[in-house]
Amino acid sequence: MDLPKVLIIGQSFNNDTGGGITLTNLFKGWDRNKIAVACSGYLLVGNIDTEVCNNYYQLGHKEHKFKFPFHLLQRKYTSGILKFDNNRVQKIVVPKSKFRISLIVNVFFPFLEYIGVFQMINRVKLSNDFCNWLDEYKPDVIYDQTASRAGVLFCLSVQSYLNKPLIFHMMDDWPSTLNDNGLRAKYWKKKIDREFRTLLDKASILLSISDEMAAEYKIRYNKNFVTFHNAIDLKFWKNHQRNHYELSANATILYAGRTGLGIDTSLELFAKAITSVNEELNMSMKFILQTPERPYWLKKYKNIEHKRFVPYENLPKVFAESDLLLLPYDFSVNAIKFIKLSMPTKAPEYMISGTPILIFAPEITAVAKYANKFNWAKTITNNNLSEIKTAILQIITNKELRKYYAENAIKTAEKNHNSSFITYKFRSIICSIANSIE
């Protein structure tokens, strides 16, 4: 298959984020000379995987500007081509003031949004340096994962400049989270909706992250979306796949992922439930959190352990050695709007591990519906301590139930998330679009 040259906007190849892992797996095996990434500086952190792509343009102060005098608050990322060494994984750390960032993002920006000026001061443009980089690369196809108004406008500008086919891939339902409050909230919500619909009209093909999203967007936007979620290398994951369902002497429940508002609340509620189960059964079951930061509430509970992220190549072993895997969601109104149609990148990775899964999420979310449809996880769909405790008791006291969910998960992962099939289908769609303009 003759692969076209792809320009990727808005997401780096990495093993730290859902979007980055999904992107890496979908484009795995692509000719590295035929992939380039244009990405904002704040997204270029963590472990950048240069095996798939090492041609990066950092979108910085020349492309993304705040109007005077608000530019004084903007972090000025350098614009231009990034140079990498010969290592496969590039560790990128951007120095920043946590207090300053927190103050601006959590206080000042929300205030500007409330008074209706944030969208007015936030400008994006194609700089001369960026256009020169595009002219030199000469992409055949544009692939975009934008998740903001600025990203929408930038993508439209790039597509207009290059006049090349656009593939748009939606990760989360961010348009649903636009603020309904504020002095000009309705105006901006309608305006952004029009701009987003323009982007959808310009796209040659639209991709969703879940079947639920595709169905919802068919109704909302009258557009057909093709679902592409994270693809998994079966051979890589089966090297350490769990194949027994007895609990370990020191049973463990593992959560591996991000923390933060909402997730923290769900995790702490789970910690309370595990503490109660341990007391009732006289157990010492551990709750292990493999997260970037240690939650502040950890010290309040026994048998809760924090660990840093492990390298991606070690995840199959870590997941398989756990007795249960937890996939928690946020139950707040705003969070449900954002995650309702999404599918966690780690879901198929959990599924193929062979370790039984607990899902703690509203029943209207795509992941809960997916799990219930194919019975690949025990779902807890009410934000209730008693129900969490009951679910934990059911699954840790029933070996056949653990085996039932784990075997269903493996079968579903093999059928629906096999990278051999998915990446071929993904390539075929991109190639068909590129060839259609020749």
C-alpha cells in the first residue's frame, strides 16, 4: 500500500496520554518520512515517541497570540521545528510555575470567559515560518484532533492554505461542555457551533472515538462518523496475559491513569469501600494507584499505595499481576457531558490483560454501555458507597464471575481492537482519500 504524506495537527505521538497512545497505535508502521506533526507547546510534554514520527513543528508565540494587554499572561512557547536526538523516546519537560498556571487557568481565564472576552482575545494564525515548513513538507492529507475553538480555526486556516483533504477525529464531546453561563455565553456557544459545523463540512471523512459518539453526532450534526478507537498489539499484550482467576495472597485492585477533579472524588470513594470490605472480611486487600501525582487524601486510608507510572512496555505485566483493574469516571454534570461519548484508551488494554475489570461510571456513558453489551466488566453505575462495596464483595468472592468477565473481555478485545485489522482499515481510509484527488 503506497502511503500518502500526512500532516497531523493537535496531537503528539507519546505513551503518556490517551490521544497520544491512540495516535501511535493507529499510525504504527507508517513510513516515518511521511508523517509530520504540528502541535502546541503545552501538548509537547512527557515522552514523545519518535519511532513513528520525528518531524515536529511546535506551534508557539508566532501562531498563537493573545491580544494586548492579555499577552502578558500568555506563556510564550517557542515557534519552530523541533530537533530530536537519536533516542526513540524523547523526554520533554517544560518548566512552569504551578501556582501561576493554576491562578491563570482556574481563576483568570474562567473570569474572562464569564464576561465574554476570552474568545475575543485568543487569536491563531499561520506564521511565515509555519507556512514555509508546510511548503517544504508538502502533505497529501491533513489529520486533526482539535478540541477547542482556537484549534478549529487553526485547522480551517491550514486546510484553506494547503487545499488538501481533511480527516477530523473527535476524541471527546467538548462542544457539549461550552459554558451556558456568562454575559455572552449564548452568543459564543452559537458562534463556536457554526465554526465547528464548518470544520465538519470541510472534512473529507469524520472519525469518532466510539459508536455512541457516531450515533449521537448523526442526530446532532447530520454527519456520518466512522469509529476508530485505540488499537492493541495482541502479541505484545499476550506476553503477560493473566490466565488464572484465583486471588493473590495479598489481593490488589489497580487504577492506572490520571487524577484530578472528579476522578479524585471517585477514587476516594472507592478507597472508602475497599477499607470497609477489608474490615468486614478481615482482609488486607490493597488499592494501588499508579498516577502522576500522589492524591492528598491517601494518608487517610489503610492499604492504599501510590506508584509512579511505569514505562509503557511494562504495562502488560503490571496489569496481569493485579487481581482487579479499576476504570473510574467522574459523576459531575459537566464531566458527564465531556466523557459521555468517549472511550478510555486504556479500556482495550485492560480488556486484553486477562485481569477482571471493575467500571465505576454513569450508565449513560459509552464505556458502561459497551461493557454491559458484551459483559466484559462488572459495572457500578451509581455514585454510591454501598453499591461499590457490594460490587467489590461480589467479584472478590466469586472466582467464576471473575473468569466470566475476564474471558469475555479478552474475546471482545481480540475481535474489536486487534491492531492488525484496525490499522489496515485506518490506512485504507486515508489512502482512499489521498488517491481520490489524484
